[in-house]
Amino acid sequence: MSAPARETALRVLIACRVNGAWADAALKAHLSRDGLSGPDAALCSRIVYGVLQNQLLLDFYITAFCSQKPEHLQPPLLDILRIGAYQILFLDKVPDSAAVNTSVELAKTAKRGQAAGLVNAVLRRLARSRGALPPIPERDEVRYLSTLYSHPRWLVKRILPLLGREETELLLAANNSQPPAAAQVNTCRTTAERLFEELQAAGVGAERHPWLPDCLLLSGTGNLERLDAFQRGAFYIQDVAARLAVLALDVRPGERLLDVCAAPGGKSFAAAIAMGDRGEILACDLHESKLKRIREGAERLGLACIETSAADGRVFHPEWAAGFDAVLVDAPCSGLGIIRKKPDTRYKKPDSLFTLPVVQHDILDSAAAYVKPGGVLVYSTCTFLPEENGQVVDTFLSEHPAFSREMFRLPPPLGEAPGEVTLWPHRHGTDGFYICRMRRQA
């Protein structure tokens, strides 16, 4: 087993803790910088995501075998203990001795020589007790679920009234799963059948999505960007839920679409492909660096109908008034629907939840003015909280009587949606997502 993989994993976890970095971005940067690939990169990624997905549970067991409380341990000692504990409890192919010894070496390398003995003692006790671990107290339902599935208590409290106990557990478990990558086929350049055969030949595990056309689920991918099919623009990666938001738009060739909060560009790409690259798409974002990524993605996919513009969605642009057949507002949100892909989302402070609906309303309010009479407005988020979803739309519709929810059709098994739909990881196998389609009176 590789020490470099664990060293890189420690650096990534430290970057997340100290700098507030997102795990996916930090992991990509450190894997590249440290030159990790193949099994080393896979092990490093597994450890990083596994520690973040199970952090509260790992801390519970570390506390049981350590004389010091986790919050009293000097950084990065707690990170090292979590790395070792995760391997012992979750990675069957890693011998306990390797998990313990490499963690001790990490403590020494991190100039925590005196702490190496503590790491050794705690992890050895944990390994010896793996068959008889201390039970998590079940008297407090919220605390029990929070610890077992490593979700903060405030979030468990928020989900329970929405789903009930049984479905809450299913959602929390789904959030700790590892979903396959969803490859959306660029039908302007290839077909799902040809791409499937090409990926299989390249050693990538691929299967057709059970109900979404022109979508392949990938596993064992390694670095997707190195694949010839990716470089040729035969596909792009986008969750099924995000693709469904574009299907709700139902854009046609020759139409004009405004994508208000477009980065990283997947919905603009999906719309351009649905239009056969015939029409106009204006993709907007606040930051030029993100717009650059959209332009690069469109060029790789060979999509000429996408233009970009640096714009604040909350600021009205009179030159766009009533100028678009369809407007998409994929609003900034809490991101609670994508915890299974960004596990550290769950640990961000919930303070922004009080201000996000105001921002979402302001963006939606400005965007409405850009819809032609008779045009379509779609509002979406990657969260399941009603205060960011249906409640924002209800407020908007009460202020804009010219707009009303409109039924739209999604692929079976979803079928017809009565103006809005909430998607759940444990029910639909997608990101947690909200989609609402509205029509402006002609």
C-alpha cells in the first residue's frame, strides 16, 4: 500500500480544513502536483472522500479509544487519526498493520513525533476492537442519525420533517454513496451506441442510463479528460438532474436562450445540443474565469451557438428585455442536493441559508423581464429545501401575475410534472434537485 497516496490525502484534508478549500478542487490540484496516478490516485481519492463522508462517525470511534477529545488534538493529528481509522473501518483490502504504520509515519513526517505514539496506540486499540465497537446511543434520534451518517445535527433536524425517519435514513445513506459519472452524449458529433463501444474499447466501464436517453454511466474512468472521446468532444459530464432541467426548457432549433447563472456550462451545452447547435445561447456568469471554461468547453464540443457575457444576475440589463424565447435560472443555492459528490458541503456553516432565498428571488425577478411574451422561464437549484425552491417561486408568482407554473414532461418513470418537481438521490438516483417551469402570458 502506498505512503504517497496517504501523504497527499493528508495535504488535501489540511487544505480543506485550513483554507476552506473544496475537496474536489483540492484533490485534483494535489494529485497533479504530487504526480499521483493509477492505484495511488484512486486510493488517495477514496481516503479523502471517505474521511469527509464519515467524519463524525470516525470522530465518535476515535473518542472512544483516545484519552483526548478530538477538538483538543493538535492539527493535523486529528486528520491523521481519521485517515487511519477510515482505512481500518472501511477499507477491507488494507491490512490493519498498514493503516496503523503509515499513519504513525504521517505523524512523524508532519513533525508530530511525540504524537506518533498516541496515533499508534489509538489505532491499534480501534483495530483490536473492530468486531465489538461501542454502540452509538439511540436515545436521541437526531444525534444518532447525525453520528451514524456523519451529517450535522442541524441538517438532520431539517430533513426529518420533510421525509420522515425511514426516508431520511435512505437519503443520508445515499449521500454517503459514490455515484457513477454521467456522460451526456454530444449527439451533434456521435451517437450513444458509438460512444458506448468506444469507451468499452478504451477500458472504461460504461452502461446505458436506465431511462435517460443519450446518457451513459461510467465507472473505472481514471482521468476522463485524457480519453480521446472526451478530447474530441463526444461527451461531457453532467448529472442527470441538471440535464432534466434543460429538458424542462424544451428549447427548439432557432430559438434564443438566456442561461443566467451558467457556470460551469453543462446546461448551456445540453441546450445547444438539443437545438442541434442552431439558435442563440447567451451564457452568463459573474466571473470571467468561469466564462473562459464555458468557452473552452463549447469549443471542445464544437458548439458554435453559445456566447458568453460577464453579468450579475441580480442587475437588470435593459438591452435583454423581452429578448429570449426561454430563460434558465439555475440559482446559487446551499448545494445540499450534491453532498454525495461534494461531501464537505455538509460541514459548511448554515448561515447563508437565511440570505440565499433573497438572492434567488432577486435573480429570478430580474430574469423574468428577459422572457418574451409567451416564453418560458425555468428556475432550478441543486437543493431540496422548500425555502430555496417552491417558496421562492410562490413569492415570485405572487409578484408577477403574468407568469404561471406550467406542466412539463420528463422521461419515464418521472413522466408529467405539474409545474415543478423535486428530485432525490435515494428516490431517483440523481442529485437532489428542484425544477420549476413557468410560462409568461402571450
